[in-house]
Amino acid sequence: MYDNSQQRSAVLPLVLSTVGSVLIGMVVRRLRQDRAAARGGTADRPVQRAGRPRAAGNPRGPVL
């Protein structure tokens, strides 16, 4: 029988990478809000970029 007592768990790296990603996302969001406030705009809603308009959904329904 295989003894996996010496095998390292992958839970801690997964938790640390998830927490790190969340923290980086929070910092980036805060920086964007600060920059938008400095320009006089708001960063609460995404800015509509020039180009193709966003589709309001798939007219044929969801792709399964």
C-alpha cells in the first residue's frame, strides 16, 4: 500500500495564490478609482470603448 504521509499538500499554495490574486485585484481597482477621481470621472461603471458595440446577448440563446 502506498504511504502518502510524506506527500506535500497542494492546499496551501492554492489558498495563498488565491489570496494574492484577490489582493492584487483590490490594489488595481483602488488605483483605477484614484486615477479616475483625479481626472474628475468615476470608475464605478466601465467606460464604453470605441469600436464594435457590445452585444446584448446571443439572439439564438445560450451555447450548450
